[in-house]
Amino acid sequence: MQSLLDGIARYSQDVHAQNQALFDELATGQSPDVLFLTCADSRVDPSLITQTKPGEIFVCRNAGNIVPPSDSSSAAEGTVASIEYAVKVLGVSDIVICGHADCGAVKGAMDPGSVESLPLVGAWLQHADPGASDDIDAAIEANVLTQLDHLRTYPFVRDAIDEGALEVTGWVYDIRSGMVRVFDGTDFVVPELPG
């Protein structure tokens, strides 16, 4: 806990103070362009990966970067409420569902017996789909695609897509290399980066 308190002190005295103009602007509202929905895994830091500043991305995190389908009893929970707010109030133009390498949630979905002692985790992972492969990387990609499908089950998401106001994309972040694979409609590929 002390390390967290020390971090708050450094942030307040150094980082926040050096960016006061930004925080003065953010103190009155937000207008992010992107909803970044990713795993709660401690190794995944959306702002670090995307090199974004506060206010630039609206972040939603949960175990397995899961979006319960609209016909699920879990549809009226925090993840979907965040999606609804991002689309209908903030008017984001993009939603990224970002999985990651070595995902414990996907491993749990691949081996349901491993989470038998965690009934809430097991219930949540019913919304994951690692596909039929025994390969963890393929399973992580399959789960991202499933979550994109689930996202499209919500009428407000479909309407925004149909109106051309919203694009949805799947990513997979590789922790070791720092690379991100993006679903191009056919496969997950490493995009050509500028520079």
C-alpha cells in the first residue's frame, strides 16, 4: 500500500503539476473518441499501449475483455452500461476490444474444470469462447471475435454502425513483444506502423 501512496505523491507533485492545463480542461468534461474494452489483467495498460493522454480513451476492463450478449442475464451490468454510455452519450467513433497474450480468462474458458472453485468466474466465462483450438493464441483471437459478435447484438451498437458513426475492431496485445495484432476482417495482422 505504501508504494501506491508514494506513487500518488509523485503523481500529484510532478505529473499532474506539469500537465495542469490539460487537467483544468478535463475537470469540466470528457470527449474521448474511442472506447477501449480490454482485460483487467494487471499487465495490460491501455494508455501505455496506445500512448494516449487522460481524456483520449474511455476504458472499460473486465476479466477476459468480455461483452455479454444482449440476450444474457449479464447484459444489465457494468460492462454493457459503459458501452451504452460511450456510444449514446459520449458518441465515440470507435470501439476496440483488446485481448492479450497469456490471458487467464481464456485459459479458464478452455479448461472449465480449472475454475470450478470460482463459481462467479465460471459464470462470467460462459460468455467467453476460445473456439475449438488447443492453441492459446488462436483461442485468444477466437474470444476477441466472439466478443465483437456479442457487441453487435446490441441495437444501439448496430444502429451506430449502420449509420456510419461507429467502427468496431478487435486487437490482441502481445505482452512480451509489445506488438498489437489487429483483425483486418480476415485475420489478425500486425499493422504497418508509421515511422
